[in-house]
Amino acid sequence: MDAAASSSPLAEASFAFTRAEKVFTMLGALLGMLLAALDQTIVATAGPAIQTDLAIPASLYPWLTTSYLVASTVMVPLWGKLSDVFGRRTVLVIGILIFLAGSFLCGVAWGTVPLILFRAVQGLGSAALFTSAFAVVADLFPPSERGKYQGLFGGVFGLSSVVGPLVGGFITDGFGWHWVFFINLPVGVVALAVIFLRMPSLRRPRTSRPRLDLAGAACLVLAVVPLLLALSLGRGHVAPGEAGFSWGSWQVLGLFALSIAGGVAFVIVEGRADEPVLDLRLFQGKTFALGNAAVFVIGSAFLSAVTFLPLFMVNVVGLSATRSGLTIMPLTLGVVAGNVLSGQIASRVGRYKALMLISLVVLTAAFAVMGFTLSPDSTQASVTAKMVLMGLGLGPSIPLYTLAIQNAVQPRQMGVATSTATFFRQLGSTVGVALAGVVFAHVLTTQMRERTEQASHGMVAELREYLPAGVEGAGGEGMAPGQAFHAAEVKARLHATFEARRQQAGAEPEAVARVDALEREAMAAVDRVDRAMKEAFTEATAWVYRLAIVVAIVALLLTARLPDRPLRKGPLPAPPPGE
């Protein structure tokens, strides 16, 4: 019998709520999640202004995001356990208060290091908001109705990805970057008011005094933090002034070793704990184990699919940074639509596996289309259409896998189950981006060197100073590998150079003709190098999506083995052996 099925009747008692309590509880949880979701995209938009104002070194700039991500990821399972012990409302309130404190401190930050530390404080609170949101739905509704409401939370998260950059740009330009943090305060106050006024405690009765697994929490931190730091700092190539270390460096290898030691200690401690942070017996259930494995794999594909596309849109299609970001909007809208529709359908039919498999087939097809049809001649419209297909494939993964995992555990374990799914999704995203980054950097560097060397063969000396570093015969320092090659700017500078030569030639027709011929040759060479650079970026981006195809197929195989248990309408019955 699954460990999740064995519990006392008291612990499995169902909550009973009035309609008003359900509405206000959902509203409070939605506002809490909106806080955390909007903050991620708003701050990203304000990043350049923050860097300029505080004079943040390029080597420390990524830590504005890394500190938030590490703190949030490591706290997700801890908040999940605490919400099971002390109730969702308590954890949600504490999470909002920590998040608001971090937001205020970020807004008044006076330097780089304080801002990085205060972003970590924000991350500590945001983990409670994400975990509580999905767990609250599980408390309010049985699995047979849960899907359509979980889709709302996925929709809020997706819409924040669209609204966040626009709001972030407006606030930064109109009021200053400090207000991208201060704007959280009034929203948080409204959320707290709703929670305090009408939200029940959502705490299940206990027959014994709760005991916190501090040793397990410490081991979890030791396992996760070094792993995330290693994945965030690891680089295939470390440019001068760049934050990070090569994958084979002692720093990265040491972090991996520390993470492994922490993971082993966590397994040992949790196996002996009376009330573990994460009950490892849950993984004896086939649905729980395979569901979280699939969530991890899909998470690794999600961020990889969107992280490197803006580079392609800027360097190949020729869009501005703002317009390249808008290319992701159709994917986001597809994710929202997939969230809401899949949740509604799952609630109506009472099953989830068929929808999961269909969405993964769509996702695999979308990755294949991106991986094998991208070209240097791709347009914004053509890429946008492919993004919609990808969004529809990714959308159902957020509510359906959480729904399946929740459906396999008892209500007393809902917080742990929900936070575990969120934890594996975030961890998968970090691992996926790191792996895709290695592939992207390797292919780009190799392709750029080979293609530009071929394109610049026999090139005139006047052009060499504009070539990327690594091209044979490039003069001066050149450009950093992967940096954009702006053909129009290079042509303008070359034209000015040759115009000065024509003036020096004076009225000598033969000399002027030689300069004109040399300029035509140089301009043709610029076009060849520009095409070569676009082909290199295209190939590197395409390989990211080809890697994602493999990831999607792995997720499909894991999901195919997932038991298709009906969504129950009450407490969990004993499952069949092995499930």
C-alpha cells in the first residue's frame, strides 16, 4: 500500500467552506502569487536602469536573479512542509510579509551587495507564495474539480509574463527603478487584508505536537544551494570580467561534490525523521515518483525554449530588444490557454493522462519545427506562429502534473506534494538552462569561427578590425564571441574611411576608381560576414530546440508509464499495489 494512503481519519477530514470563504481564499492566494510572478518580469525589465544607477559590475549583475532563484528554490519544499503543519494561511501571511520586507529593502538599497542580499530575502518569501497558491486549491476543491481552478493560477503566472515587462518599463521610465519594488507594497497590503478578513486557517487538526525537522532542512539546503550555484556559475568559456568558472574548475567541481554530500545526508536524515521535510516514502508511489520526474524534465525544457530565442531575434531577425521580448508573448498566451483549457477538460472528463500525452506530442512537434525550420531568413511573423504551438504544448504541464501528484496523496500531505512538484520544476529549469547554455555556446563559438573565417578569406585589411574575435587575421581586440555584428554600422564606418581616401585621391580618376572598387569589395565582404554570423546564431539556436526534442520525448516516455487514476471526489482510497 502507498505510504500516502495510511493516515488517521482525523487527519483526512475534509474542509467545509462557504462560497464566500472560497472566493476570498482564492482571491488572497491569487494576489499572493501575482506578487511573486509579476516581480520576476518587472525587475528583469528594470535591470539595465538598476545596473547603471548603482554602477553594478557586469560580473555581479547576474546575481540579481541568481540570488532570488537560489533562495526561492531551496525554500519551496520547506514552506510546503510548514504549511502542512501550521496551515496555509499562516505560511501565506508569513511569506507575503517576508516578500514585502525584501521588496522595501530592495527599493532603498544603496549598493550592489545589499541589493543582491535583499533580492535573496524576496526569494525566501516568494517560495511560500507559489507553494501556498496551488496547495490552497487542493484544500478548497476535490481533485475532480481542482483542474479548472488550478488553470487560473497558471493563467495569472502566464499573463504576468506579458504584463510585467510593460509595467516594468512604464514604472522605470516614469518613476525610477526603486518603484518596481515599492509597487509590491500596496498590492501586498490588499492581499493581507483579504486573507485576514475572510480566509480560514486551512490547518488540519493534529493529535500530536508538531516537530520541525531542522536537520533535514539543513541537509536540504546543503544539497540544493551548492547545486544551484554550480549550475549558475558554470561556463563552457569564461570571458574576461564575466562572473563564473569553467565546468572543470575546482570551484564548480567542489560545489557539485558538496551538493552530493548534502543529498546523501538528506536521504539518511529523512529516512529516520519522525516528521520529515519530505517523506521519501511518497516516492514509493508510482504516480508521485513518475509525476515529479516528468515535471523535472519538462521544467528543463521550458526556460530553454525561451531563454535563447531573444538572441536569435536580435542578431538574426534584426529586432530591437523590446520587440524581441514581445515575440515570446504568443508563447505566453499559448501557455495561458493550455493551462485553462486543460484544467477545464480534466475536470469534466475526470482523467488527465490523455491530455498530458497529447500536449507532449504537440510540444515535441513544436520543438521539431523550431529545431529544423529556423533559418537566417526567418521573420518575426513566422517565429511568432511557432511560439503559439509551443505554448499550447507547454501550457497543460503546469496544472495537470500538479493535479496528478496531488491526486496521489492524502490531504495532510498536500503541501509537501505541491511544493515537491514546484521544487522539481524550478530545479529542472535551472539544470535545463545550464545544459542548453553549454550546447548553445559550443555550437555558436564553433560555427562563428568556421563560417566567418570562410566568409572573410581574402578580405581587405580595412575590414579586419571589425571582425569578431577568433576570426583568422582579425585586427585589434575585435568583438567578443557571440556579440552582435551590426552590418549597417560597419558599412557606415567603412564608407567614411573610403570617403576620406577619395578626398585624398583628389582629381585622379584612376585613384578614385581603385578606392571605389576597394569599397565595393569591402561592402561585399561585410555582407558575407553578416550572413555567416546569422547562420552561426541560427545553428546554435536550432540545436537548443533539437536538444529540447530529446527532453520532450523523455517526458513523453515517463508520462506514458504514469498510472491514469480517475480524479477522486473525496479522500484518497488505497491505491493498487505499485501505484
